[in-house]
Amino acid sequence: MTAIETSIPHAPELRRALGFGDLVVYGLAYIAPFAPLTTIGFVWQASDGLIALAYLLGGVCMYFTAKSYAIMTERVPTAGSVYGFARYALGTFPGFLAGWMILLDYLLIPAFVYVLVAVAAGTLVPGLDRGVIVVAVAAFTLTVNWFGITVTSRANFTAVALQVILLVGLLGFALVALHGGKGNGALTLAPFYSPGRFNLGSAFAGTSICIMSFLGFDAISTLAEEVRGNDRRLIGRAIIATLVLSAVFFLLVAWILGNLMPGLAIGDPAEAPYALARWAVGAWAALVLAWAQVLVVGLSNALPMQVGVARVLFAMGRDRQLPGALGRVHPRYRTPHVAMLVSSAISLAIALVMRNRMDDLASIVNFGALSGFLVLHVSVLALFARRERSREWFTHWIVPVAGIAVVLAVFFGMSPMALKVGCTWLAGGTIYGWILHAKRRDVLHAQL
């Protein structure tokens, strides 16, 4: 069979309309080529200037996770992503907790983008209330996604193309500024390693933030029930391709801009990319970057993010692990419209509350993502290594074990607030999971 069947009769189905190219573009749109710019000031400060090393470690961490995603999507092609994988490999309660933790990522990351757009808009119109922009962006993304995954896919392609063109142009001006003597005055290895500043703890602290730039390849797995044909390998191939493309691009950006940033006085880390563009290129470059962040990145990047969280809520609602209304599908557009409405409302509320605390918001997002990744690797070990006694040592043993080790290392670099909020969220999910068990709503099994 090509999809997970639930024990719920007549389970609603999503429209199958996506190919390999659509999946890769969706992943790149979710990640966004501009992603390193959004947290560059925070990563620079946390890593003590070793920004390229932080992104290199982030790419390595994400490779093992992407590989585990590819492995599990071949066996369990479900819209629930980590929730569906853990439910199949570990059982209903671990599956619920996995979905609960990944929701911390998926619900907060659209909120982060809403705030990001508000910061960029504030650069263009000083004094503009961030709350107004947050509401406008949330309304825009909900409207576009309401009309179906095909409409969203077309918007994604346009957004990715424009971001690449603009960022390549920015890097070109950055190289000219380096040649003119700004920053390090040349492309050096200082952003990777500097004898006087190297500290592995700082590097992992930076990595714990820049992980957010890579988030998106994992959301491709939420579209498993909207892929054309019966090729279960398609999702996995798209996940790996998206990660490789983004990792190479991010390293290039971090290397070039990491050599340009020495000498730049950073006030608010959230405004670092605009300060850098203004200092290294000119005031016009900061304005172009801000407009691009608002019109190209912000409005488009939030689209796939809302798609991802709605699919996880849909899968958990369909399995009655969350209110059943979340599992409804629009009769005309075949989209999880109730899940989209609920996720949009939650993300909007969080963005309004946290609109002046981008650094804390980024750290909390990463806690949810890394928790989900940890359960993903455990699921691979439980299913293939323990249950099936697989002899594919690299794929089913080394990859998940290495992934667990790297994820745990990044956890140690997280801020105390992120750990506190994340653990509180986990505790709440555990209590809610026990309530589900008491009501016997965790006995609905997902089978192939």
C-alpha cells in the first residue's frame, strides 16, 4: 500500500499532486535561502565569531537527521512526520509525545517569521507597530494556503528564485567590500577557526541557534500523503537534496559574511543584517534587503511553514490524539482547513506576545525541533536495529546513533530559557498523553 491506513473508518485523504521538484522547492521555500541572515547577529554573538563553523556543525547534525527521515518515510509515508514514525515504531504514547514536541517547532517557527517580517518593516518605516505587520502576514499566508497545495507550490517556486538572485547579488557586493579592506580584508578561515577565539562550547551555542536555518527539510515529510504515484523513496530523496543544497549555500554565506563582520558594531542582533548591509555596501543596500525580507522572504516563507504545522495537526486530529475536528478536510480544496485555522491563530498569538524577543523565540523553536529529531533517531533504532535485526550497519545503526550524539551535544548549548520552556511543554504533553490513555483514545493503531 502507498499510505498509512488508520483504524478510523473513511479517514479523510489529501490531494496527491506533488512531484520531486515540488517537494524540493517546498523544502527550500520552508528553509529559505535568506535564512542565515535572519539569525546571523545571534549566531555571531553566541559562537564568538565562528559563524561558519557553527553552520558546518549544523549541517553535519542535520545530515544524520535527514538520513533518518529518508529511511522512515520509505516505511511510514504519513502526513504526521515524526509523530507518525514514532507511533509506528515505538507505540502510541511515544508517538503522541513525538508529535507534541515537534509541534513546539512547527507552531513557533511561523511566529518567528511573522516577527522577522515586522522587524524588517520597522527598518523601512521606523516606529511602525510590529503587531500590525504580524497580523497582516498571518492573514496573507492563511489566505494563500486555503486554496490548496498546488497554489502554494507555485508561490514557493517564485519565492525561492527571487531569494537566490537577491542573495547572490548581496554576496557579490560583500566580496567587493572585502576587497576594499572592510572586515578581514579577504576571504580567510577565521569564521571556521581562530586560535585566539576558538571555544567548542561557543561553537555549539551558535549551532543551537543556526539549526533553525536548516529547519524545513524535515517538513517535506509532512507532504507524504500528497505525492503523486507510489514511489516511497521520493520523499527521502527530496529531503536529502534539499539539505545538501541549503547546507552548501549556507556555508558560502556564513564564510563570506563571517569575514566581513569583524569591525561591525552590532546593537540589536535582530537588525544585524541591515546594519551589515548599510555599513559594508550603503544605505540603499539595507533598504533593498529590508524590502526583500518583507515582500519576498517573509510573505512567502511563512506559506510552507503553515502547511507543515497544519499537516501534523491534521494527522494527530485524524487519529484522535488531538480534537477530531483538526482531522477534517475541505470538501473542495482538499486542504486541512480546520487545522490551518487553529495553527494560524496559535502562531499569531505567540508572535504578538514574543514580537520583541526574537532570540528567545528562536531557541524555543530549536528545542522542539531537536526533541523531535531525537525521537526520530530512536525510532529508526527501535524499528530496524532492534525489531528487525537489520544488517545495514551504516544506515540503520551508525546514522541514528551519530544523530543522537550530535543532537544531545547541541542541546547542551541551548539557553536556560529554551530548556525551561521546552521541559514545561514536555511535562504538559506527558500529562495530556496520560489523559488520552485513560480515555482509551491512544488505542487507535496506525498500520501499513
